[in-house]
Amino acid sequence: MAVKFKIKKGDTVKVIAGDDKGKTGEVLQVLPKSAQVIVKGCKVAKKAVKPSEKNPDGGFVNVEMPMDISNVAKVEG
């Protein structure tokens, strides 16, 4: 059964719990199956990447990780 959320891609949200509490950002993606969202600039992790055509040197890349949808609140306006 699909769950409907009030938060959509492109909305501005404020983080109300966790390490990034108080930050605001744009929703990049909503993951309805796991009830999570990816917010720009929040919950950033460093990921190691192998050399490829896109990234010939490899190294580390900063990636936004998903957070639970209950930890964010939609900002009106």
C-alpha cells in the first residue's frame, strides 16, 4: 500500500531532529517505500569512489544521505 506524504520534491523543509537540526534545505528526492527524504546540504557523508570516466582520479565525494521523513517539517512561504 502506498503512503501519501505532504512533502514533495522541490519543497523547502526544516530539519527538526538529528545532527542537522535547525538547517533548512530543498527536498531533492522522496523515498516513499522507506519513508525517507534527501535534503540538499543535510546529512552529508563522504563516500569513496573508484576512478571512472566521470571521475578519473577517484577519491572522495560528498553525498547527501536519506533521513526519516518525520525529522523534517515543511516550511510555509
